[in-house]
Amino acid sequence: MGRGLAVLGLAPGEEVTEAQLRNLFGERGRHPYADRIEADLFAKGASPKKAFRPAPSDAG
């Protein structure tokens, strides 16, 4: 099995929700937990610009 699941914070056999699939495949490759990450950033006082910024890609 590849490394992709761990990078996304998922475990083998873990159920993937419709919202996670929509984030990953339907919205230009967003993280499956993008909604949760953004909500956490907002709760910590981040601006919308910072909360919605794309994460750096892993070139390695």
C-alpha cells in the first residue's frame, strides 16, 4: 500500500465520507479534512485569507 493515506491523516480501512471525497477530487485537490482545518483556524482567530490558503505541496 502507498503512503497517501497517512499523509492525509487516514488509516487503512477507515471510512471516507462524501464530503472528504468532494474535497479531495471535486475542489481542486483540497485536503479531505479541509473543512475541519479551516474551522479550527477560524476558531483560533485566523483571517479568511489565511484559513483558505492552499497548503504547501510535498515535493518529496
